[in-house]
Amino acid sequence: MATAGKVIKCKAAVAWEPKKPLEIEEIEVDPPQANEVRVKIVATGLCRTDLFYLYETDNTELFPMVLGHEGAGVVESVGPGVTEFQPGDKVIPLIISQCRECRFCKSPKTNQCERAWDIVPHNVEQAPVSKLNCKGKKLLQFMGISTFSEYSVINQIALAKIDPAAPLDKVCLLGCGICTGFGAAVNDAKVEPGSTCAVFGLGAVGLAAIMGCKYAGAKRIIAVDINADKFEKAKEFGATDCVNPKDHSKPISQVLSGMTNGGVDYSLECVGNVELMRHALESCLQGWGVSVIVGWTDKYDVSVRPVQLIAGRTWKGSVFGGFKGKDGVTEMVRAYLNKKVKIDEFITHNMPLDRINEAITLLQEGKSIRTVLSAPPQ
């Protein structure tokens, strides 16, 4: 392309400081260096994890930065040493890299990658590795990706090449939320046919977890949320029962135990609330119940009485639904194209990137599941 090897000027939503609205700025995006790929971001979803780092994190050293980690785009140019990608390829940036060479990538026991954190800056002091610049300052690239920008430069181990038939304004949601919830049920909980499940939280991740439970053959799926307006959508994805904790005087774990003759076989916490994580565990049947922590937070400790685990329950965590980055995203895109998983039904709003603060408000108020943001055609 004509822009290869040159600095590109484009629009991005910049977080200059925490707890403040994002600013639409003109930024400069450097050309890719060794093992890097410059991607034109066509569409990106707004995930609650972005809001966590904007409004709740205590790490002010992240700012200024460009958030966004649930995107899809087209390769604009590649740096030296890149052989897997070429200009024009459709790609999805990965929050879990896959180098395919380290001991983690070679093991079926995990989807982690030892090289992943080497390519992700953790504070502004490491921002010189960023390829995004604005007003003379380096912008930290969130998760090494930064999809709230019209262009981004990403290491090749953090990109998945996808089917050219895939609609980017839909499959962008596979970059985080849908894979995270669906995979947590299928890959990490390993939900079995005929089982009973409970899903706590009915955002995009929770709905995807319900979809995963149904896909795995669960016979009963109980959706739990304090917003009853979400129950109809939960049933669309496969929930058989819906429970609002506000309607009960007893703890929700006791309510679910009473509904299921002692507890569910599997529970998935999809909010990121440490108290709810404990309720989810205690709602499982002693002896073999499995509870999976899916919701993201790193601000508080989580605790439980040892007897809850001694009695035979399993408590585990899940990141990106246990999917290995490149392999899992490619697999899920194929599943969507073959109509085996839903994506369109998660999208409640479509907006241009410059309306991102409006999209944030909708998410905060519980009025959206996923908003897909896109740059104007060029």
C-alpha cells in the first residue's frame, strides 16, 4: 500500500487521565518494525474491561493510553520477519498471544503464552515501545493492541488471520467477550450434557457463557442478574430460568441450592465481583460442583471457607475462555460462519468511533450489551 513505511495520521480515542471522558485526537502511528504488523482497525467492541481500566484501576502510570481490545481489521503493512501475514489479510488482535514456540503454547493444559507479557507495556515508562504518538507524547497501547484507533501496530504473535468471508463489524466481538464466556463454559468448566448450570451476570460475557452451556448440552441453565430487563435476552441465548437476587431475602447461593436439590453442577461468575464469586462457588453441589471465575478484577481479595472446597467443589479461573489465541479465534470465526454460534444477537448499538463516550454511558447504565464502533470510510 502507498502508506507502507510511512507514519500514518488518524483518529483515536485517547485516555489522557483516569476517570475522565475519552478525547478524540489526531494521532501518529509509526510503521511496523521487526515482527510487527500495522492494522487498519475496521470495527471494535466496547468491553467492560476497558471501563475498569479507565474508571477503577489504581495504576495511574498507564496514562495516557489508547484503550480497546476487542477489534478486527485489515493488514496495511508488515515489518521485517513477518511471514504469516500480508497486506489485505483480515485479522483479529489477540488479548492472549500465541507464539506457538514456548512451553505454554506447546502444552494442551493452558492457553497462556510465555512471550505474551514481553510485548505488552505495563506503564508509561515502557511506552517507548508504543507505535502511537499524540502531541509529542507516547501513548501506551492497552494490552499491546489499542483498538480505539483507526490504525494500530501489533506484534505478529498477537494477531489471528481469519476467513476473508468474515464480516469484521461482527467478528470483532470474538476478540474478547464472546470467546471469553463461551469458552469458559465449554473449555474450562467443561459443561456436560444433561447438567444444570448457573450463570451470574448477563452482560456479553454472561450471555456467551449461557450460549456455551447450551452448546455443551446442559439441560437447565439458570441466569442470575439484578437487572430483570436482561432476562428476555438470556432466554434467547438458552437460559431456562431467570433469577433476580433482589426478589429474595436469602443469599442467592441458598436460593439456587433450593431450586436444584442441593446445588448446580456448574456455575460461572461473569461480573468481576468478589462477593458474587463466593456465592457462585457456594451455589454448586458439594461433591463435584465446578465454579469458574470469568469476570475480571484485580482490586480485591476473594475468600471462602475451606470446607466449601474440602467437600469436593472445584474453584477455578478462566481467561479468554481457555482458547489458545490464534487457534481459538480462527475456530470461532468458522463456527460463526457455519451458524453454530451467535454474534449478531449481542450487538445492540452501532456507532462511529467519535461517539465512544456515548457508548460508554449506555454500557454503564445497562442499556447495551455490545456497541460496535467503527471509523468512517476513507
